[in-house]
Amino acid sequence: CKHCPSDTFNDTLKFHKNCAWIVRGWAILGNFAPILTDGKQRAVLARLAALLCLLSPVFESGRVLVAPPSEPYARPSPDLSMLLLAQVSSLLACAVWESGVCAYGKKEKCNNDQDAKQLLLRMLKYFIPDTLYIVAAFSFLIFTVICESLIPLYQGKVIDMLKGDALESSFSYVIGQLALVSLGSSLFASLRGGLFMCILSRLNRRLKHKVFHNLLWHDVHFFEKNDPGEDLSSRLQRDVDKMGRTVAFNANAMVRSLVRTCLMFGVMLNLSWELTVLTCIEMPLMAVIQNTYIRLKKQIQDCHAKTEGLALQTLKWIRIVRSFKAEDDEARRYNEAVDEMRAVKIRSGTYSYIYGLTRRVVSLVLKVFMLVQARSLISSGRLTTGSLVTFFLYQSPISRSLMEILYSYGETVSTVQVISKVFGYLDGVSECDKDGELAPEKLEGSIVFQNVTFTYPSSLADKPALKSLSLEIQAGKMTALVGPSGSGKTTCISLLKRLYKPQEGMILLGGKPLHQYKHKYLHQKVVLVSQNLELFSGSLRYNIEYGLKDCPIDKVREAAKTATADAVFSELTDGYDTDLGGCGNSLSTGQQHCIALIRALVRDPQIIILDETTGKVDAKVWHAVLQKVLSAGGTVLVVAHNLKSVETADRIIFIRNGEVVEEGTHHELMAKRGRYNEFSQNRDYNS
Ligand SMILES: Nc1ncnc2c1ncn2[C@@H]1O[C@H](COP(=O)(O)OP(=O)(O)OP(=O)(O)O)[C@@H](O)[C@H]1O
């Protein structure tokens, strides 16, 4: 080494200065990292290391170029290739840091990326029926980009010809070419836009149809897990729209940017490879910062959704909130959600500031380098002024295009991940949906449960709702299922309606296994009048006839007469054609329950199941409906808490903890002084 003592001193001084810079950097990082990273500081360390690696060579290079050292430099010459080498080696160092030191959590990210790619592939498959449209749209897109990319080239040529030494004819020729490519780009852009809109609307229609159709065939358990209102239906509308739009728009943007980037790179490399390499330095750094910024934007969206959901839920159930005096709790929960959103917004704002600042500084530094380099290229005759203008006209769109590629890819993958739930709606259709063959003209209305064991899908395996339960409901008789809350009464009915499938045992209807009956036939013959109000938007008649084809109005009126509701319904503004609105709010609760009874009667049911309907309608109406079914030879199965209403039942089956405990008439069971008797003593008998 030829270092003299003063060189050694300067090197030591420089080393200490660098150390001081690093210490300051770490100190700044310590303060800013929590804001930027939500506590995950190692990620920031990685970014900072990348930044430090780049800053040093940029600073040193700038110093050498702007204020060259007065003494002759004994080490390798700081020419452009050396400067580029320094940048490239810095980038390599960053890459090593990112993939080596920051490998934590990468595996998980890898798996997520893998899943996201699979989801993306699955999504792309839904575009297959529109292949022809897509090929045409992308072809027009490529033509648009080619034309757009040629515009700056011709603009540069025109500038070079402005000096006046070019022939008039060649000047007009170049102007003509410029006009042609400009016109071409507009024309192809319009065709591409129209075709993409068409593809999107076709995809949207296809997807919505498929998702809704599949939703209708899902297990009941699926609807217990997913809120049909806020979750399923809003996902069906919003996510399906978003899914097609995001993939289509981003694929559009990606292809456009890719083609544009390749073309522009070709032209730029042709004009000056040195300036092109300098242009490329900016990209990776910007990509890293932008990725973080995009992630934060996603977090803001999630927070928005959470706050919106909270507000919606609270306001929807305001009566319950009020009656439980939970206003303060709800306000606190809402405030917490808003505070969380504010924290993410601050982080995102800080990032956006840093992003903007870094971008400007890096661009400025690079511009200086490029101008210095361009000057020497022009003076050596390797570049014209027009070519330089062309180069600069390409430079900013190419940066934008590269950013767009990164952004579109990231956006597509993350959106597909977010909306992947929609794919779940397309999978796992109910096991109960397989249709049987039986549809006898005459059905004997007896029901037998043979050692039925059933556990709800969401319950623990050792907590069955029904435990080897056996019971018999005789045809043409009224049977009541009675038992304490949670004993399994509703579960028996759900199994009878084939909403679930028992894990063990068998249910026989008219002596034949339940699953052998045709679905539609079964639900027409075995009709459930539920304890919940289930009215659809539409007319009164639509609600009564729901699911029936060609039901004459006379039949509807006759059923309504049995339920003593004909007079009331006929007096409505449009009689039976009166629109009930969203959920029948224009009717009293009793009248709404009457609709459910009439809906059952118009089906001429062989078996009618009344689930906790006593007390919801007038007792006279209730008995009239029972008599109507029984007199037609039908079977009545009543689930009731109100023991008074089932006193007259031909048979009472008392269930407890998913097992039949006692059976008999009311008098037999009372005389037995067993569980039923005890149960009736403990209840408000007349309630
Ligand atoms: N959808 C469900 N998912 C999981 N477990 C359920 C579900 N529905 C009911 N259960 C459980 O199954 C058992 C039987 O419930 P079921 O609704 O059949 O009782 P029930 O006798 O009808 O009660 P109630 O008279 O209160 O309506 C209970 O332990 C209950 O917690």
C-alpha cells in the first residue's frame, strides 16, 4: 500500500464520519420506525440498509463529479463505468440483505404468494369463455401502445428538422407519420376500451349467476357461518364486481405497460445505453417504497370496512342497544376502530411524504447525472438534441410504466386474496341436495325417527344435539314435541326438512327413507310454519304462493278464509296484489304470521309442522288451521313451549338433552308425575 501517514489520517477521519452518519441514521430510524412499521422494525432496518447502501455511492459519485479532487487521484478513475459499477454493487448488496438477513417471515409470505397465484389462475379461468374478445382487446391494446410509443420518436425527429436544413418533403412525411400514429393510437384505444367493457359485463353476469346459483345450494350450516345480509349478499354484489374489474383493469394495465416498456427500452437503448442504465437505477428503490405504501393503503381499506360494519350493526340493532343500555360500550368500540384507522392513516401519510420526497431527490440526482452525461455525448457527436428530447419524453412514461407493472401485479394479487371468499361460495355444495326419485300420488303421513344421532357441523363431536333418538309420529294425528330449551325439538324438524343429514340412524316418511323422496315433492307435502317471520319483498299473493306454479286466487282466498284473514287482506289497497315492501312492515305481526299459515295451507300439506307458532297468531286461527289439515287426513306436528296449546294433542313426546324421555297424552303424562309433569309445574302454564 502506498498510503502516506496523512492519507491514513484522512481515511480514519472519513471512517469516523461515516460511522457518525450511520449512528445518526439508526437514531432517526429508532424514532420513525414505530410510526412506519407498526412495531415490525426489522423490515425498516432492511429498507434503511438498502437506502444506506445506495446513498453512499450516490453521494461519493456526485462529489467526484461536481467537485473533482484537486490532487491527482491515484486509485481507479471515477469514469461512468465505475459509477455504474458502484450503483450495481450497491443494488446487489441490497438484494443480498433482503434475501439473506431479512429472510424471516419470507416462508409465510411465500405460501401466501403461492395461494394468491393459484387464486389468480383460478380467477383467470373464468375469462376463458371470452377468449376471442380478450385476444381482440389485447391486440388493440398492443397496437395502441405501439402507436403511443412511436409518438415521442417522431416528435424528436420533427424537432431535429426544425433547424431548417431538412427537405420540405421529408419534413411533411415525418409530420404525416406523427399524425398517423396519433390517430391510430386514439382509434385502437377506443376499440380496446369498448371490448374490455364488454368482456367485463359478460364476466360479471356469468360470475354472479354462478355464485348465486351455488349459494342457493349450499349447506344450511354455511349460512349459519356467514351472515346472509351483510356478508353474503354484499360480497355477491361488491366482490364479484370488484373481482372482474380488478383483474381486467390490472391485466390491461400490465400488458400495456409491459409492451410500452419493452418498446421504449428498445428505442432508448438505441439512442444511448449510458442514459438508459442511469434511468433504470431509480426503479428498484421506488418499487420497495411503493410496495409498503400499497400495503398501508390496504390496511386503511380494512379499517374502513371494520368501522363501517360496526356502525351498520349498531344502528341496525339500535333497539337492542338501547334496551341493554349499551350505547357507551358501542361508542367505545366505534372510537377504538376509528383510532386504529387514524394510526394507520398517520403511517400511510408519513410514507406518502417519504415516498414523494425520496422520489423527487432520486430523480433530481439522476437528472443531474444524465445531463452531465448527455452533454459529453452531444459534444462527442454521439447524440443529437432531438434525440435527447426524445429520450426525456420516453423517460418519465417508462418509469410510470414500470411502476404500473409492479402496482398492477401487487394490486391484483392482494385483491384476489381479499375477495377469495367468493371462490368459497363456488365450492362445497350441500350433501343434502342430491335429489331422490319418490313422488307418490298418495303419501301416508307417518314419520319415524330410528336411532337418529346428529351433531351440528359447528359443534364438538361429543356434543350431539340428538342422541340415538327414536320416535314415531302417527299419520292423521296431532303430535306435539315438548321439552326444555335446547332439548333438540327444532333439530328434529330441521332433519325432517332435510336441512341437515343425520350422522347415524334413519328418518322414514310414509315408511320410506326421507332421502329417497324428490326434493320439491317433499317440501310440498311436509310444510313448515316457522316461528320466524319469513316474508319476501313482493305482493301478498307472491308471498302466499311462494314457490308454487299456477295457484288460483280462489285457493289463496279459501286458505285465507280458514285463517280468518280474507276480509282484512281484501281491504288492503290492492287486495292480494298489495306490495308488502321490504319485510311486510305494513302488516301487524299477527297478520304476518297468518301469511305463513296461509302459505302452508295452499300447498294442501300431508304434514304440517307448526314450530312455536302458538301465541304469535290468534288461538282461534291456530285451531282452525289445525282442524283444516286434520280433517283432510293430514298429520300435524306441533313444537310448543305453551303446554296449554298441546293439551289436546293425540300424543305428546317429551324430549330432553336430545333423547325421548316420555310419551303419551297430556293426561297420561301428568298422571305419571314424571319429567313432563315436572316441566309443566316449572313453567307458567298459561303463557
Ligand atoms: N345451528 C346450530 N349450530 C350448533 N348448535 C346448534 C345449532 N342449533 C342448535 N344447536 C344446539 O343443538 C341443541 C338443540 O337445539 P334445538 O334448537 O334443537 O333446541 P330446541 O329444543 O328447539 O330449543 P328451543 O326450544 O329453545 O328452540 C342445543 O344444544 C343447541 O345449542
